Amino acid sequence: MAGKTMTNVYLYTRFERLWHWCQALMVIFLMITGFEVHGLYTLMGFDTAVELHNFIGLFWLGSFAFFAFWLIITGEWKQYIPTTRKLFDVARYYAWGIFHGQDHPVQKTPGAKHNPLQRLAYLGISAMLLPVQMVTGLLYYLYNSLGGVSLAPIAFIHTLAAFLLVNFLIIHLYMTTTGHSLFSHIKGMITGWEEIYDTTKIQEWETKATRKT
Amino acid sequence: MEKYLNLKLTGQSAAATFLWTAVLFVAALMLIRPCAASVANAAQQEALGIKLAKQAVREDKHWTTVDHSKIEMLNQDFTSGDQITQACLSCHTDASMQFKETIHWTWKVPSEKQGIMNGKAGHAVNNFCISGNAMEDKGCVSCHAGWNDIQGEVNCLACHGKEKFPFKETFADLAAFEGDDDPDLVEIVDDLHNGIQQAVQNITLPQRNNCGECHFKGGGGDGVKHGDLDTSLARPNRMLDVHMAEDGADFACTRCHTTVKHHIAGRLYTRPAAAERKSLIEDDMASKITCESCHSATPHKASTKMNDHTDKVACQSCHIPEFARVNPTKMSWDWSTAGKMKDGKPYEEKGDLGKPVYKSIKGDFTWAKNVMPQYYWYNGSFDNIGIKDKIDPQQIVEVSHPLGSPNDPDARIHPFKIHSGKQPYDKINQQLVAPLLSGPKGFWTTFDMNDAIIRGNQTLDVPYSGEFDYVETTYAFPITHMVAPAEKSLDCIQCHTRDNSRLAGITGIYMPGRDKFAIVDTIGLIAVLGALAGVTLHGLGRFFTRNGREE
């Protein structure tokens, strides 16, 4: 947009990016294999799908523990504290403002990478949907050794949550195109640097801190 | 480009990130290591079930200290079966006494119901030749292990004779030639005596042929009854039966049907063949009648999903993909068409598989080869409809049906041959009936069903109203022989599939791949399609409004 200056911010550290793309890969593979196990299509064969699904699922579960540890230690968990402030502004922006050339009501900063709507969505995903999926997945994997556990309710929740995750993935992918250019958000998640409108004064230390030229 | 330069982190922070990544992956790997390690081990090691089974049959050589041809008692000119048995009993003093206690002799076994005896000679019926009529039906008794029906002595050689010898005919000939001094006849008589002697001295533990003489041909012919037992198992190859195969383990029946005092493990009526499923690891004196006995409850390679199945799925379900793989087996028998005549004479017609599809004396048959079993929950027991039980002729009567449910810890999903029948029943008393078939007064001679029922029910002392009709019935046989090589066992997809699952009829469990919750899939579809529609509309909106930006 003419007349507005752009600035580069280092939003996502190498670890975060690596984690994001690893998790993306794992989740997508879990979806592909999981829905084959669910009987929606035949791709790699039921037994291969089951084995892959179990392997990736366990790997994800293990690595997620380290991500959670990282969140706590670094204090990055604070990025997920939900807030209603500006929540409705953001909602209104996506429902109306975006079609009318308005500015996004919230700018990203390294201290606040997620807008209030994202915070709520990601909190829901990370704190609810993913743990539910992991717990039911683990129960699904272990139910035979647990004794007295019925598979039906586990499968009910696990499958339902899987559909909701596909729903999330579609919207998530679409939302990446709503940056100042179609791919600016994706570029940010690949390089760590995101180009944003310089509407918010970013403190010198934030931009300079990692700038080693 | 400044921003790409910016990507270069300091050595310190790059190292830190690297360390984190490494720690993450190593730790995650360690978490799943037990699984991964066992998968790797399993690839090299033999599955537990194979290892144990090989140990169980390692010393398979039977040895004996008796050469029966050197026994003086057996070097005599026998003129009757009972004489032979007396000779046997002169050493094996208690054998006959033991044997007469067993169901092989009595053809009866107490039922759970008051005053009811199961067994061919009891109140049990089937949908083949229906009843043994308390052994009055002489056609059936040819399989009884005595020399002369139920009178007299046990015929030890039926099970222990290596040679199949026509004793009955030979003794009849000897009786006819007795006292004749024609030198030619004397020579013939000598030959006959020698033949008998050789057969009597040729003693063995029961071989497949001994048991098969009756059990391969139950129901009146090869492969009629069981579906997994027919004459093809006398000399099977590995593809047909890995255990009994001559080029495989070459088991005799008694390798699994272990025997105590002539009681042979494996009888199935209202009580299971084995009270408990135990491997020889848990109890080295356990009978070997279950697969678990030698293969254990975790027979597959470690950490494979198949081992999780063994608490609910019988080994046979996957390892016997089809039965009657060499010889055809009878699948249905319709008594209601019996009695038709051609030119006033009974006749028979042969079908595609070289087996009779119609016999005047028996009615219509269907036969099949390579039959896919039907699957039911099965705890080792059957529910039987006997001659004294009430039936509902409006429905298909399950004359014999497996018992078990998903919640029964002893029950497994097990394969069965279901033989369909249409057989006579008493219209007034609403009970199955037991027509007498063989003999001069039996249906096979008189072709009068009503008279045959009157005579047959009399043998069992069961009243008959005088009015009969035909009712559809089923009879279930557990499929347990004809275990195929491992590579021929079922793929997951044979059962874990939406359509045409082999286990489509199994209820009470959730099976991934087969089952779904309609509501979950509906909500899921709405969520996915809704999201797609939403983002498409939103995207189109942005496209057409050019994001509200002016050109």
C-alpha cells in the first residue's frame, strides 16, 4: 500500500519454524493415514496406514512434550493467553474491513506474534484439540493392553477431532494468504522474518537485536 | 539483500538452535525406541509362536519297545474280531474298559439339560442324516469302533491298525469255508489267516487315515459334514494344511488331539474342548487341543498389531482363509425333495463338482469348494436343538449354533461352516423328528417319510403326532483344520473395510476401517465442506473487491 513504510521483523526463531513445519508434516501425514484407517479411501493399504499412523503419532506425542517444555521455559506460552481486547476488531476486519482496504487492527510484534483471534484459535488447538487427539490417540494405541476400555468412544472422539483439525487446516492455510501479499505470512514462517507495515513503532532493540550486519 | 543477510545468526545462537533441534529429535526417538527396537529385532528373530511350536515338535520320533509281530498271542488263526481283541487285552488289560467309557464307544455325552443326552446315540440331531436313532440305524453304526455294532468287543484295529483290512468279509469267508478240505480252499483259508495275522501285527498309534476313515467321511461321504476335514487331509501338502502336510510337520491327528485314557481331546458339544486356553509355557501338561498350546497367546513377531488381536480373534479366523480347498464340501441338504422316482426307481444326479446334487433317498444337495467361512463369537460351546426341544418353524432353526459374545472373555471371533438344511419336523408337537433311514423298514427302502419318523422316534422314545412338514435349519461346524501357510493368511483389509467385510455380521465391537459413527462423519463433512466453502467465498470476495484497494 502506497505511502506506508514496510519493516522486517524477526518473528519466528529457527526452533519455532522447525517445530512448525515438522508438526505440520506430522499432522498432515496423520490425517492422510488416519482417514485411510477410517475407511474413507485406499491409498497405501490399511496395514501400512496403521503402522505409519502409529509411528508418526508416537513420534509427535514425544516431540510435542519437548515443544511444551520449550513453551514453558521460554515464556512463549504467554503468546497464547486469550484476550477479548481487539478480538472483535479483528473479527470485524476479516468479515468486513479486509474487503474495504482497511488496515489490520493488530500488528504483529515479536512480543505478540498472534492477534487476539489467532490466540484464541491456537489456544483452542494447542490446549484442547491437540491434547484430546494425543490422549485419545494414545488410548487407541494402547487400549488392548488397558483392559476394559471400549474402543468405540475413543474412536468417536478421535475421529471427530480429526475432522475438526482438517477444518482448522483449511482455514489456517487460507488465512496465510491474508497478509500484505499472498505469501508474506508463509515467507515469514519459512525465513522467520516477516515484512509488516510500519504502523506500530517497533522498538529499536526488537529489530536490531538479531540484526547482525 | 539485507534480510537474507539477517538470517545469518551468530555462531552462538545457531549452535543453540541446532542443539535444541538435536535434543528434540533424539529425545523423541528415545521415547519410541522400545517400539522401534523391537521392530528391528523382530525382523531378525523368529516369531514366538513359531519358535515355541518348533520346540514342541522337536522330539517327534515315537519309539516303542514292542514288536507286535513277535507277540505269541498274535500268531494264531483268528476267526472273529472278538478273538483279536481278547489277544490285545491279554497284554493291554484295561484298554477295552477305558475305551468303553469314551464318547467314541457310547456316542453319548450328558447335556446341561435335565434328562437329555447329546451325541449321535442321544437326543442330539443334525441336518444331515438327522439322528443315529439310538444306534438302531445300522447305516450309521458302520463307523462305530466295535466288531459287531454295539455288542461285543471294541475293534482296537479301527484306530490302531496300520493296514485297512476287510475283516468282516474275511471272517465271513472263513466261516463259509470252515471244515472244507478241498486243498485249493485250504490254501485260500491259509492265505486269509495270514492276511489277518499280518494286519493284526501291524500296529500303530492312530494315523490320519485311521481317524479319517470316519471323520473325513462323516454324514455319509467324503467332505459331507465338516468342510475342514475330508480325504484330502490323508496326505495333504503344505498349502492345504501346514501341520498335517507330508512336506510340513506331518502331524497325526493325535498330535493336537491329545489323549488321556482313550478320551481324545477335541469333543465339542455344550462344553468347550479345552476349559482354559493355556500354552505349554504356562502348563506343560495341558492338552494341546488349542493353537495357543504350542503357539502361545502372542504368536506373532513382537510388537506387531496381530498379537493384540489374539484376545478377540481366533487364530483360525485369519489362518484358514477358506475351507474345502481341495475336495468340495456339502453346503445344503433339502430332505423335502427326497423320494422322487425315475421309471419307478430311485436315482441320483451328479453336479458340476462331480458330487451328487440329487439322490432319491436323501433329497437335494449343494456342494462348494474354496468356501469363505462365516464368523461368530464362540466360547467353545454350542447351543443345540435336540429331538425333545421345542422349535419355532416360522424361523430358520439353528440346530447347532456357537455360543459367545463380545463381553465373554473366553469368546473369540471364529470361522464356521454353516450347513443349511430342510428337514422334517412334527407339526403338532413343534419338534424336530428322527426318521429311521437304513434297514428294511427305513426310509431308504420304503420311501415313506411318515412311517420312517414313527419308527425313528420310537427308537428314542419320543412321541410323534403323525403330522410332519419340513423346516429350514442350520448346523454350524467350527473350522479349525486346513491351516494355510502364514503368507496365505488374511490381509487386514479383508475385515477392516467398509464394504464386504468378512466380519460384517460381528456386532458389539468397534472395528477401525469397518465402522463409523454416522454423526461424526456428518459433522466432519459439514466442518470440512463448510470450511472449504467459507474460504472460497471469502477469497472470491477479496478477489472481486481487490481487497478494497484502489487501483
